[in-house]
Amino acid sequence: MVEFAHLTGDRQNDLKDENKKARMAAARAVLEKCTMMLLTASKTCLRHPDCESARINKDAVFHRMRFALEQVIEIVTDARPCGETKVLPLSIYTGIKNFKSNVEGLREGLYLLPHQALSGQLEAVVERTEDFTDSAYTSHEHREGILQLCQLARQDTDQLIAAWMEAVCGHSQGIHAHINTHTCIHTSTDTHRYTQTCIQVLTQKCDRYVLTRLHG
């Protein structure tokens, strides 16, 4: 992180666009502050593993650091045209996590999510996952595995929606919906694991690319 701070500082001084320079300064400030907070938050979480607030605090620190890192990457790689304010899409991991959370919510009866929203959320994750498989660093075996799991996730979600609508209408006791949510979550977890294996190689390549651009 020390080397990263020096590199981003040098790159910030080289930037001509004042907007990019300000964004870089803000991202660097967040990273500097969160780096110090991360150790404390992680220690607290380890000492109190059952404390929900400790876990939430640690996750919040990670989230802020990740957002700041993504902002630095955008600036140094010119990922977006200057002045564009388009919101970044969710990462595959975040998309799968949110999808699993919504499926769990259906099973626990916490809320009633429109089936179009659940299907749309899955399709957004599948679309980003399929884009990911186009990478030259994703092996054929992993590509096929991910695509098969995406198709299974679609099928499981369709079955879940059908069973859940049946339960909501009072035609069943929700048993089938419970089974289908478990299957759906299991499939999305498998997709997450497959994607994680592939992303490790891709991340190494991306890290080298970003550092090269930082050295400018």
C-alpha cells in the first residue's frame, strides 16, 4: 500500500484534468484512512465473531476500499470518458451475493419480491458472468462449467418462482418453495466458486496492467 500510495501520488501530479485529479485525491484519502481502519476492524471481528456490528463495520471498510481502488483504476486506465457519470455496474460477486440474499428473503418470508425483479437480477449476474468467460485467461473447462451453472441457475430460478407464486396463492404450504430456494442458492454458490477460481488468474493480469499504467 505504501508503494501504491507513492505511485498514485505521482500519477495524480501528472494528471491534467482537474476533475480526475480531484477524484484521484479523494480516492487516495479514502484508501489512506481505510488502510488504518482495516486492521482494527479485522481484529475486532476476529475477537468477536458473533458480533454482527463488528462484521458490518469490517465489510463497510472493505467496501469503501474497493470502491476507491476501482476509482483509481478508472482514472489511470481511462476506463470511462472524461465527465461521464455512469454508475458502475455491480461486480459478479456482489450480484451473486445480492441474489442469494433475495432468495433467502423469500424463504424466510421477509419480503415479497416481484418475480420479474428476481429474474432480472439473475439475468444481470448471468450477463456479466458470461462476459467474464470471454476472457482469454479463462480455461475452456472453467468456461463450460460456468455456462452450465448459469443455465442451471436460470432453471432453478424459474422453478423457484413457480413454486413461490403457488405458495403465495395459497395452493401449497411453501414446502416446494423451500426446497427450490435451497437448490437455487446452492447453484449460485457453485457459480461463485467457479468464477472465483477463474478470477484469481485474471486479477493477477489486471494488477500487472494497472501497475504498469501507474508507472506511466
